Amino acid sequence: MSGGVTAEEVSSARSLAASAGRVVVKAGTNSLTDESSNLDDGKLDKLVDDVAGLVERDKEVILVSSGAIGAGKGRIGFARDDTVEESQALSTIGQSHLMRRYTESFERYGLTVAQILVTEHDLEDPERFTNFKNTIETLLGWGVVPIVNENDAVATEEIRIGDNDMISASIAIGVDADLLVTLTDVGGVYTGNPKENPEAERIEAVGRNYDEVEAIVEESASGSFGGIRTKVQGARTVSEHGIPAVIARSTEEDVLEKVATERPVGTIFTPINDHL
């Protein structure tokens, strides 16, 4: 399904995505942890394989990674995060574990990583964001892969609403990225909840049909599938700034390689200004 988006627009958006020199890749918690909330080494290593593949194509990659709270749960065998205080404490345990594993995994490719923890407030404050952007530019200039996560230890209401989706969009716009790829546990945006409705169809492209797609997402998003709302909002936000965005399944084989070679994968959001 790609109603309202022409084949030419889809092809042009895929070409823009493939030629991107600076890419923001956002990975969700379910893309990094197992059903018991333990950090899944296989999932993390696959993500690193995919990101390293882009770096080998001489692309600059900024990785926005969730997973600290989930990794913290698994690390100490804590089954719940009923309060903000528990979530914040779990994130402090999980974040160090997450970064240790990223460091080890990226070292397989001879790549160095850096940790940056931010909140939406950091990105909204001009002086703080300038400092953030300068740090990102320096790290990329050194060939280092910045790994950004929300600073859950000091976040409050943001911790509940999938803020990394909006943070990744803000970063993509603010650092002049050419592409945003959001990796999740579903294959893109669907006409229903694919976890509950086997007849739900993947929406190939989103552009002028955004209002229709948004209505579908609002109707189908609930429970564990509710996070698709902020992913769609983030993708739409960057597309309004002339940046193509892709939402795709993290477990898809060569998922980032497919984006980099103009092959169909997930749901692509076409830029909706003069870039097309």
C-alpha cells in the first residue's frame, strides 16, 4: 500500500536515502533485548553488523539506542518498572552494560564508540544543542560512532513516551543528517496491528497520504504496539525538513544494506518539500 505516493516519488526517496552521507539510526528496546528483558547479544551484534556496513560505505552514522532500562531489568533479574524511580535506577545499571557490549561489538570492526546522554531539553536549548552538535561533529571527524540515549536517570514524564523516537528526529534535523532509519520489531507501518491482525498490510510509502496513515496508526496502536505512534511522528517530522525516513524491522537481513542500495524495505517517508 502506498496510496497517494507515486512510484516516481518512492523511487526518488529511495535514491536519496541510498546516497545519504550522514545517517541517524535509531534502535528500539525490543530490537536489543529478549522476551525476558535481558540484553540479547545476537540482536545487538546484528545491529552493529548493519551499522558497520554503512560505515564501510564511508557514511557517518549516529546511533540512537534505547535499551538501558530493559538491559537493567535483565542484569539484576528485576521483573518490573512500575515507578519512574525504578525505571531511572534500572537505566543506570543497564546503560553501562549496554555500552560495554557496544564497545566490544564495534571493536570487531576496529571501530570506537562514544556515549552521549541527552534529554529533549538539551536539544531544545540553543546553547546546549550547539555544544552537543560540536561534540558530534568532532567525534564523526575522528571516525568514532556516537551512541546517543535519553538520559533516563534524570528524565521524568519523558521516560514513558518513547522519547528516543523524537530525540532521534530532533538530532537528524539538528545535525543536518541525510537520512533517519528507525529500527523496530515490526516490518514498518501497517494498515493494522500486525501483532494481532494477520491481514494487516505493510504501507510501502508515506507522503501526501500521511493523514490517512496517521488515522490508521491511532486506531491500531495500543499496548505493546503503541510505540509506533512516536516512530511515525518522528519520521514525519524529518520528512518535513527534506530528509527521507525509513521504519523497518531490525531483524530483517541486511536491513541497512537494503536501504543503502535502494532496495525496498520497511516503510519509507518521502520528503514533502522541494527536495522531491
